[in-house]
Amino acid sequence: MPDELYMQRALELARLGSGFTSPNPMVGCVIVHDGQIIGEGWHQKYGGPHAEVNAVAAVEDKSLLPKSTVYVTLEPCSHFGKTPPCADLLISHGLRHVVICNTDPNPLVAGRGIKKLFDAGAQVKVGVLEEQGLELNKRFFTFHSQKRPFILLKWAETADGFIAGVNYAQHQISGKLAQRLVHKWRSEEQAIMVGSRTALYDNPRLNTRLWSGQNPLRIVIDKQLQLPQHLHLFDKSQPTLVYNHVKQEEQENLYFVQLQAQDLLVPQVMQDLHKRNVLSVMVEGGTFLLDSLLQLGLWDEAMVFKSKYKTLGEGMKAPHIEANLHNIQTLGPDQLLHYLNNQR
């Protein structure tokens, strides 16, 4: 029971890094001596100190470390990246008891950190609250196991099943609470993607102006580069990728990425995003892009705001989803339907 208790605390700490650590995972660490927490930390920002470094630094009396137990949510790294190996750090401080939630799927680590600790004489326990750790870092694990970003689909639809009006006319479907929640999600995902029709008719900014957090990488698919340049997506206020069949070009905060016309475009986009170390992408429309991903089975979760009262009678039909309804919540005038793709 104590192992689960301290690992739960480490997982809570790890969540504090949400939206700031990509493409690295969220990691928390707790150091315990004689039943008392003497140090704790989490990975606060990509490129910054790892959780183990912050936890060790928080210990006032370093002489206690050899007699302490470390609880860490992910296998300590064993390679030099932005920071030195955390496995070496633990070994150098004489820590001989290490409890780990998940092994690291990154090929640069993948058991090497655990082996380093074993070889140094440490007792290592792996798999404590493993399922919770997998859920916490589902983006990171999907990125490495599927060789693509974690894909979250999101849309709002009326009570009678429409996503937009006639001729793509824009209507406010979801309530204010749902709108703020979407901006929170944007702050937690590394990238946001839309199709050309959504870009043209909705002219979205795709930022986090309704929530405190980092703006995501913006992505738009514009096969023939027909979108007008006055759209918000081209204002260069935040990094933006434009996938197309016409040209390869880089401008300030605006990157045109040319892909092969003879191949399916969306899988190519996901492959390119994987090469760019994009851990996750939220797809916000439109219907054609969302339906394409659903038909290809190229998605992980879907969040659908369904209005309880608003109807249109006619217009653009919402995407058709056949998947397990994992959860349903009420948010004022909306229902939030949460789907999982269990076929991937």
C-alpha cells in the first residue's frame, strides 16, 4: 500500500507539467525516507530539469538519500539529451531503492535506465499503478507505439445532428463553458489541425485566448493553396504548418509543407508530424477531415459537444462515429460525449 500511495503523489506532480513538456512525457518524482517525503519534483518544461533532478535538489539533507526510496512515474533516462541521464544522477547520490510506474517506450531508453540502476546494485520495482501512468502519458506512449501523434477529434453538433448551416454558414452551437473547455484542451495538445473549408468559412485563430496556457502549433490542410492570405491562420502570430501539393517554403512562423499528391494526404501528414516530434494533435474540423480520419481509423479519442436544445433543420451533417461511448457529461446547454477508439 505505501508504494501505491507515494506513486499516486508522483502522478499528481507529473500532471502539473500538462501542456508544457511535449514532446517529452509528464513525469513526477517523490523521495521518501523513513516514511516521510523529503523531496519531490516534476518535469516542468521541455528542455528544463527532469523530475528526478528537481526532487533530488529539493532534499535538504543529501546524506539521507542512500537510505531513501525514489518513486518516479517513468523509467529514469539513460542517455544525454537536453539534460544528463537521470539514472546516473540517482546512482551518483547512492540511491538504492527505486520504484517505477512505467518503463520508457522511447528507443533511446527502453529499459536501459532500469539496467543501469540494476547494474549499480539498486533494487528496482516496476509497474506500480501502471495503468494510471499509461493514461497520464497516453500521448507519449501512442507516439512511440503507433509512430504518429496521439489524435483527438473534436466537434460540436446540434440536437438534430448538424455541424454547420447551409453553405457552411457558421452558427454558435455550444455554450460558453464548452468554449472555455476547448481552449483548455488546446493548451494541453501540441498541435491543432483544421481542413481548408473550416479555415475559410470559420476563420479560426486556434489559440488559447480563453485559457491561460501555451498556444499550440496550428495546422491546416490546403491542397492547392487556395486559401486567402488574410485569414487568421496566416497572421504569423504562432507557428503554423500548411500541408499542400504545390510548394515547400519557410517563412517566419509559417511553413508550407509539400506532400505527394498520389498518396493519401492525411496519413502523410501524420507521418510528417511524427518526424517533427509532434506528440499530439487535436482535429477541430471540418466534417470532411473528421470523417476521413474516422473512416481510416486514424484517431484515438473523440470529444463531441451535442447541444440539448439548438437545432438547424438543415445544413452540414455532423461526422458519423461508430465507437464505444466512454463517458457522457452535462455542461450547461450541452452534453459532452467522450468516445474511445478501441480498434487501433
